[in-house]
Amino acid sequence: MNLKYSLLYCILFICALYPAQNTFIGDLKNKLSKEPVSSAEKFKIYNELSEYYRVSDQYPTAEKYVQKQIELAKKEQNYTEEVKALTQKGIIKLNQSEYDKVPPIIDAANAIVQKRNDKTAALYASYLNIYYRNALGEPENTIKLIQKVLPLVEKQPSEILLNAKLNYLLYGIYTEWNDAENATKYAKKSIELAEKTENKNLLSSTYSALAVCYSFRYEKSGHLKDLKPVIEMCRKAVGLYHQFPGHVSAHVHAMALLNLINYYLSYPDITPEIRKEIQNNANEILVLTQHTTLNQSIQAGALGVLSNLASRDRNDALSEQYLLKAEQILLTQHPVYYHVMINVVKDLARLYAKQNNFQKAYEYESKVTEYSNLLFDEGQAETAKRLEAQFQSRKKESELRSLTEKTASLKKEKLLYIGLGIIGLIGAFFMFLSYHFKLRYSIERENKLDTEKHEAEMQIKFQKEEQARLRAEQELLTLQQQKLQSEVLASHLHIQHKNKVLQQLQTQLSDTDINIHQVVKAQNLVDNDFEKTKFRIQELHPDFFKSINEKAMQKLTSLDLKYCAYIYLGLDTKQIANLLNVEPKSVRMTKYRLKKKFGLDENTALDSFFQKVFTE
């Protein structure tokens, strides 16, 4: 058995968690059936039992406990535990290569998460999807999903175990890619987290994982110094079984022993101490696997190690015995694990060729070819199933993406219509406000215009009244001025008359025969008549002289105007003659000339003419 043979065992068996021992599992079953157990404790027991039977390849029993866990979770409405059970169920189906049965389980888990918005349940649903992608052979996609989920898991201190599993998956992917640096990084991270969970099965597996990472350096260099770290990590994995009794399962411990043995066989020179340890460990494996089921590969591995030791001792008969027993044990497993079987029949063919038993050698070489073909067919069938699952998965993703895009498009369209409706309502509202404001503005403007119009009309009215008042005042002033002028004229005429009277009096006083009393009396009569006439002409016709002068075409002299005033004042010829101290004949001649100037005939009286002029 070579180093690659041991690495294959390591990858196959250290990737899962295991309960401590069969006695521990028996105690769990007894506790579940006999003692009153709380729902929380039941969930814990169901998780441990389903995990144990799953890693032991006892899938029907594992599914039985998964179903019980689902029923209890639905009854208790514990959605986290329900998703945990669905995750375990999906992994069981994947371990049996039943890829087509996993998507509905993933959908069921996702439906619970979307409906209940449970963060822990969401993490386990994501873990199932990651495990599914990894099983389908999508390492790049698996890494992307893990890197997306890890930050969320790290925020949940209670989910250290899930964190360790995710890091362990990363270790496995980088190991397959022979990326020693990243594989070592995630293996160490897995150990760090496993130490915090107190799960010694997980810790044993992570120690073995780190041993595989260190073996890359040894395979590359071939130096024994690079093999020492590998042996050291394997011893740590083996030591947990005795360091923590009952916490490490027989299966996990058997695998740790087998890994350690195969690395010991890598030494060029095996010391008696190492040989003894190898033999003891191989025998211990055979004892441990007597109490477990579906352990043919581990038993065949231990028998292969013992065959190798017998061959080193040149004991071909004993070596043949171990290999034949290993072949018989492997044939009891259905389906046969061809990877180990091919190595066993190869060793037998080599042994028989060494013994010159060419018939047997040929027979087992034929078996090598047969098993290789069966392994190839099995691989092809597995690949076909995986590709079909990938196709269906991508088809579903495409349909889901198309449906999501369509839903998003419909949602956007709906939002657009809603937005347009809202915009329309807002627009209508603003149009209503605008119309309302415009209407109110129009009414206010109309009212303002009416007010302004009314004010303007009032202003115009006031202006007209003011103008009328001003005109009236002006006319009054004009009348007053004319009245004053008339009064001045009348006063002037009266003063002239008085002056003449005084002159006459002065002349007449020299004549002693004049009766002064009679003259004064006559003069007073003239004054009274003149005052009455003067008042009358001033009141009625203040523009007398202007008017008659216009009628006479500006031909009147000052004396003519004086005669006209006396005539208009109603003085007769004798009175005028006395006032002007002229002969009556001279007054009549003047009247005649005035008629000519006014264009009057001889029969028209001047006083009637003047009255008619000022009544027009």
C-alpha cells in the first residue's frame, strides 16, 4: 500500500462528523425511548443519531430520525430545526448520488426561510445549497457561495460548528486543486474552530486534514524532515480517542489509525518500534471495525497494511492470506468499492507474478482490467447523473432567473404605472390648484380691475367735479372781476358826473339866484336812480362793455361806451344831457350815430337792442 492509497482513505473518511461510540448511541436511544425528554433535547438527539447513521452509510435509519425531527419541528413550529433536518436529508440523498431528489428539498428549505425570515435557518439552507454545488463538481461556484455565507456565519457565535464545516469544504476543494497554501490555511482555520466546539470527532478529522496538507511538501521534497509534521498531526488525531474516552467514534479513530499507518509505511527504513506500532494499530483497526457496519474499505486497508509487513518479511504466503481476505471482505459490500478493490487485486497479481504463478497473475490482472472498467463505467454513470443534475439545476436557475427578471420587469412596470398614476394625480392636483389659483387670481384681478375702474371713475368724477368747481370759481372770479370793472366804470361815471356837478355848482354859486336846495335835491334823485341802475347793470351784465364793443365791430369810442352805459342803465335823453352837461339835441344825435355803428334802423330803440343782446 502506497502514500496515495492512504491519502485516498483520508479524503474519503475524515470529511464528516461522528458520534462518540456505539455505547454512546445506545444511551441516546434509551434516553429517547425511556426518559421524559424536552423538545430541545429531542432535537439534539435526533441531530446526533441522523448524523451518526448518515456517516455510517446506514441511510434508511438516518432518514428515519430525520423524518422524526421534521415532524417534531412542524409540531413545535421550530423552523430552524426543520431546516436543519431538511439539510441532513439533502446530504443523505447526495451521498447516495440521488441528485434529482435534492432540488425539491432545497426549495422546501428556502420556502421556510423566505416565509419565516429565520437567520439561522437561512444559514443551514445555504449550507445545503453549497454542499449540493460541491457534490455536482462546481468548485468555483462552491467557493463563491461559501465566501458569501461565511461572513454571516461568523456573526453567529452559536454556529461555530457550521463555520468549521464551511472551512473544511474549502480545504477539500483546494486539496483537490493541489493548492497546498490555501488548503493549509483552511485546514488550520477548521482546527481552530473545532477546538471551540468541543466536538472531538471534528477535531480528529481536521488534524488528519492538516496532515494531508503537510504531506504535499513531503511528496515534493522527499525529505524525512517534511514527513515529521505529517506524522505529528496524525498522532494528534489518534491521541484524541484515548485522551477523551467516549468522545471519538470507533470509525473516526480507525481512520486516524489507518492514516498514521500508511504515513509510517512511507519511511524508507522502518525501525522495529515503528513496525510494532504499525502492526498494533492495524490489529486495533480490525478489532474496532468488528463493532461497526459498512466498514469493508477500512478493514481491507488494515489487511493491506499487514500484507505489506508480511511482504517486507518475505512471507509471501501470509501476505497472500491478508490480500485474499481483503478481497473477500470487499466483495461483501454492495456496490463494491472499486478503488480499494483495484489496489488489492493489483497487489495479488504482483505477488503471483513474483511467485511465477502466471496463471493466477493473469487472472488477477484480468480482474484489475475488469474492476477498472467497472470503475470507469461507474464513474461515467456518476458523471452522467451529475451532468444531468447540473443541467437541470442550470435550467432551473435559468428559468428562475428569467422568471425573476420577468417578475422584476412586471414589478418595474407596475411601479411605473403606479408612478405614472401618482404623477397623473399629482399633475391633476396641481392643475386643479393652478386652475383654482388662476380662477382666484382672475376673480381677484377682476375685482381689482373693477375697484381700479371704480376708483378711476371716481377719480374722473372727482376731477370733473374739481374742474367744474375750478371753472365755477374761475367764472365766479371772472364775474367778480367784471362786476368790479362795471363797478369801477359806474363809479368812474358817477365820479365824473359828480365832478361836473361840482363844477356847475361852483359856477352856479356865483349866481345868487340859484336855489341850492333845489339843485341838491335834484342831484340826490339822479344819484339814487344811478345807484339802482348801477347795481342792476353790475348784477346782470358784468361784461356789458365788451359785448357791445364786439357788436359794434370795435368802432365805439370811450364817449360812445359812456352813452351806451347810460342808455342801458335806462336814463332818458334829458337825464343823459344833464349828466353830460350837453344839449338834449346832442344826445339825440349821438343816439343816431350809435344806431348806425350797431347797424340798426331808425325805428329800433337802443335800450331794447341792448336788452336783447344780453338776453341771447
